[in-house]
Amino acid sequence: MSVTLEQKLRHERAAEQALQAGQLRQALDHCVEAAKHGLALAELSGGSIAEAYAEDAEALIALAELLRGKMGAVTPVSREGGSATPASDKAWRLQERPKFRLADVAGMAEIKRILEDDVIKPARHPEAYARFKVKPGGGVLMYGPPGNGKTFIAKAIAGELDAAFFNVDPAQIKSKWVGESEQNLARLFAEARAETRAVIYFDEVDALLSRTGNQKVNVVTQFLMVTDGVMASLAGNEMLLLLAATNKPWLLDPAVRRPGRFGKHVYVGLPDAEAREAIIRQAFAGMPTAPHFPYAQAATVTEGFSGADMSAVCDETARRVAAREIAEGAAQTIGWADFAAARDGARPSVRPEDLAPYRDWQAGADRDGDAGEG
């Protein structure tokens, strides 16, 4: 077989075009041919170049197995040989639908307004939006520093919509088995489609759908195929909402961030004073606090703290008071001095300079034409 890089790339382009046209057999054939050329090029090369060709060929083989599976049952094969053990279909499923609502999210008034207007209302009133050709569903990417309640917001949205909630960790999708990552993703969407209303939430989505050198032949490709097909096939009162969270949005493949996938971007930053006060009030709810505890002052002295930092300070405050009650043998209440002492012993986990990359990324996304808020 005469082998050239140009022939390999030609088959890859043809495979991509066939996928877009829904021609699975042609896409499969071109993937196989591209993989053959890739393996041959690996044998002719050396060092890191050979490794790159080999990895690329494995990805092409994985996509070919996935396509073959869509046309007929196929058992995934490990790189080491043998059969794969399918992941549990229920691994990403909560036992009960979330009961809380956006109102239970402390503060974040602007974020909740965006989600209410752009996500909740279209899902609740599809007939009104259909008149203006606005289709419910799509995807929302929540990004920002860690520890600020992105997962809690996702669950609250599912609660608002009374939807089945699929909480997906990248480890539940990714697999060492050739082709199984793609099949796990297809299985997830198939299970979600079995529900009339469903929310799929991808936590740390950058670990699953990161930018790669060849985005046409990995799990990103399968994600694009599945989401485009599923969203286009929704009918009647069916609803499927995609939510994702990341602390590193700049690692995401650009194709994933486009409208119809995770096209709306919502920045979930450090809590403002109103949110910090609400977090403290929620943390101390049901606890014995001193009369007229200065919640507003407590919020002021914790500026720059994340939601997780706030929870840690409140927990440390409660521990200090509980220890004092045991030591003194008399009932105690949480006072300002207790909170201030816990606050003085804590440090924010997010530095001011840590926030700059999020501003830079959103500015770049806006220049590139990505949709979203931020």
C-alpha cells in the first residue's frame, strides 16, 4: 500500500463529510482506511511522531467501532485484548429528583435571572416560545473558580423543571476500552431520552471534552454526533437540557461551546455581599445564635471568599462554640467574636489574580462569536 500523509488526511476529511451527511457506512470505510494509513505511517516514523500517528489511529479505530455498533451490535475490544465490561447505566442517575429550587441558591441574583429567563421559562412554556421558533433545551456552560455552587445550581434547575437529573462525572464516561467511552456517552443520552424531561449535568466537563489536536476522532466527535441528533429529534413535550461546569473553560474544544451544544456561557464567580450573607444565614439556620447577630458585618469581612470558603468558616465557628459549651458545661450561642476568630484563621482559596483568566477567556470567546453571558 502506498502510504502518504495526504491520503490519510483525505480519508479523514471524507469521513467527516460522511458523518455530517449521516452516511455511516461511508464514514466507517473512510475511518478504517485513514487508520490503516496512520498505522503504516507510525511504522515508517520514529519517536514521538510514531506515537502520535499510533494514537491517532487508535482514535480512528474507536470511531470505526462506534459506527459499526450503530449499524449492528458490536462488543468493544480492549487495547490489551478481551472484552469490555459495560459501565452501569445507573451510575450517573440520582435516586430521587432534586427537591430544591433556584430560590434555595444563596444570592446570585443575576445568575438566577439569566437561568430563569433563558432556561426555565422556555422549558416550562414551550408552546409560547415555539410561536417565535425558540426551542427549549440546548446547553448551558457554567464556568468560574471552584467552590462556588455550580453543581448546586444544576440540581436546582432540575428541581425547578421536575426533571430527571443525570449527574455525570468524566470518569463514568472515559474508559481504557477502545470505543467504550463513545458507547458510554451514547448509552447516557439514550437513558436520558427515555425520560420526558431530563437534565444531563457534566461536572468538570473539560476532562471529557477538551481541546485536542484531532477533534474529529475522539469522544468529542461522539458528543457532537449524539447531541446534534438528539436535539434535532426532540418532539412534543420532550425536554432535554444539557448543563456543564468547568473551572478551566479555555481547555474545552471550541466545537463544544457553540450554540446547540453548550452555547450559553454563565460565569459563576465569587459570591457578592448579598450571597455571602445568605450563605451565613443558611449555615447558622437552626443553631443558637446571639440576638442581633451581625450577618451583614460577617458578609463584609469575608469579601473574596468562595462559597466553599464561607461554609468552612461557618463550620469552624460552630465547632468552636460547641467545644466551648462542652468545656463550660453551659449552653452557648454563636456570637460575633466566634465568627471573627474563625474568619481570622481562614484564608480565601481563590486569589484575585486567579480570576483574570476567566475574564480573558470570556473576552476571547466574545471575539470569536461564542454565545453567552459573562
